[in-house]
Amino acid sequence: MKLQALLLAAVTAGAAAFAPYAGPDIESFDFVYQVPDGPALRIAGTKPRGRDAPAVVFLPYGIIPYVDQLPFFLPAMEAVAQRGFAVALVEYPDIELYPDQAGSEDLEKVCEGIPCPDFEAAIPKICDEWGSRAKKTADAIKNGLCEQEGVDCSSIAVAGFSTGAGIATALSTPFLDGLPASLNIAAQLSVIWAPLLGAGFLGTDLPQMYHPCFVNGAPLGPSPGAPYSMGMDFELSPEKRLSVISELDELFGNQPEPSVDTSLPVFELQQLYSAFCKDDGPKSNCIQPGSGAGYYVVPAGEISLVGPAPTPHNSFSNPIDGFFEPGGTAVWQAEAAFEWLLGAAFGPP
């Protein structure tokens, strides 16, 4: 997940999520919110000057320090603000560690030289970690960002990137954080994430590896099959969710060596995550007519593998032909995806 050098290269290249747009005068804000009995979380953003504006929350990638990601997101944030929105990149706790690592000791257990993962011990720790981070992030949004002058949180649009998409999903999963309704999340864009336990390091044997902290009925071992669904379905309608990912994503479905021959779990995970196109096999475009919700799996070969760690996951957001390609017009790229998010959350401009 080492995207740092790639993201900084994007900044140097002047990558922008949107085409140039003439909008209102904008102003920036940057502060640290102290979670009671918790961490200090940085919130930086941009909003129209002298007027109230609907809130848009970006939740950044994991593993990379927040300070290294902020310059990369600034062009997209400014473009969203110019369209009349108050947008902020909100830090979440322990950003440099994936939440599932809370169960590493139990999941990596070895008995007499043979792996013997203790799921019963690991899963409560992992779910508690996701829930704890979601609660603290929700607190930072509600009592930090939403208290800023001119930020209207009566409805909130959320865009999450990799781990940040998991945090966004947790915010709308009631049994994890207990606070989803308090944030009034109206729509969610997820970029390169899926409900797979361990972000792939446990393998992609489905349904066994559906993430039990997010998936209703997820089994911990062989199962005859159940009507699996996302816990967030109760809080945020599938018609208000869009997910984009690469067919070759090695962290969220395509292992052991990413190829088109091993990509089926990527599609199955997105079908579960979105609640659309279930059992449709390797269907790339599952964007729904009318709502624009659903998922899009970018076919192999459409995104260049670039950067110091040129994996499909790391390369997805590249500013050459990836998600953040300046002027990119594909339905899965930033221009179209952010326009969908804003429209789904707040209606047509």
C-alpha cells in the first residue's frame, strides 16, 4: 500500500480531479480536532467564502501519513469547493495501520508448524477496532468539521479511498459504531476497497473470507451459503453508493498473482458490497440506470502500473491514466465519480 511516492509525483505533475471550473471565491481551513480521551485528528479543507455550503468528507488512503496525502488531494478539494461545497480531508485514528491488524496475532497463529488461525479470538478485536475508529472519526466530523462556520452538515457526502473507504463504510454500519444516523450521510463513493477480511493476506476463498464486521451472515469456515448482505444496507441505500476498483486489485479479491484468470472474487465482492448484479459473474459495468449507483470494475490493461510499488492497487489512482487522470472522462474516474457523489447526495446543481 506504499503510495507515498506516487502521490507526491502526482502533486508535482499538477494532477487535478476536475476540469477547470469557475465558481465562488473560496477559502481554506486547517485545524486539529482533539477527540475526547482519544487522538488528535487533523481536518483540512476548502469552502466557499461567506456562505453556507453542504459538507463533503474525503477519508484518505491508509498506511500513508495524512501530512503526505494532503497536497495530493488539494486540487480535487478546491475544485469541489468551487462548485459550492465545503470539502475536507478528515484524518482517522491510526491511519498507518490497517484495522484488521488488530487481530494479527490470532490470525497468524501457528500450531506445531501448521497455520491455525484463531478466528473466534481475532474477529471481536478486529470489529472493535473498526468500531472504535469509526466512532472517533464520526466525532471529528460532527464536532470538528460540522462546527466550522459555513459548513452545512444537514446532509453529508463521503468519499473514501482504500482504508478510508472501509472507514466510510463503518460510519454507516450500525453494529460497529452506533452513530451512523447522527452524521446524516447521504451518499458514499468508495475507491479501491471491498469487504474482504484481512485485505487479502488471508486469501480470497469466498464466502469464508467475507468480512464479518461488515457482512451479515459472513461465515468463519465452510458454509452452505446464506443470503449475505452488507450491514450498511440498513443505514445507506444501495442507490446512494458507488464503488470503483481494478479487476486486478491484489488486496481486495485477485490473488495469489493478479490476473484475469483469478479475478472472479473481485466481482463477487463488489456485487455483495453494492447489492447489485449479484451472480452476474465477471460483469465490469454494474452502474445502475437512473441512480448511477452500483460498481465499476476497471478491466485489466486499462490502468498503467506505475510508481515505486507498481501493483494494481497502488496504481489505481495514478495521474497518468488512473482515477485522478487530469481530464479523464471514463465513468470510473474522478470527474464522473465526484459528479455522481455530489448529485446523489445533494441533487442536481
